Amino acid sequence: MPHDAAAIVARTVLLLGLLEDEGLTDRELNKVLVADGTEHGADPQQAGAPVESDRR
């Protein structure tokens, strides 16, 4: 997979759109986003996963 900025932005927008279509609760969405970063040994906060206080 390409790792240039445009490809990363495109994948991120696509992922967010797909997740929004699923109608997940904040807790379910957080689990998906945290799992995405942590399965590679990343800190969830550094992986960009929102915490409950970030969600409105």
C-alpha cells in the first residue's frame, strides 16, 4: 500500500465514512479505533484514537 500523504488521507476518509455508516456507538467506535492502532504495538492515544472526552 502507498504511504504518501494523499493515500493516508484517502484511506482515513474512507474508513471514517464506513464506520459512520455502521452507526456504532461511541464506545464501539472507540474500540475499533483503539484496536486498529494497538494491534501494531502503538499507544492508542498516539494512534489518534479519540477518548470519551473528545466525543460530543
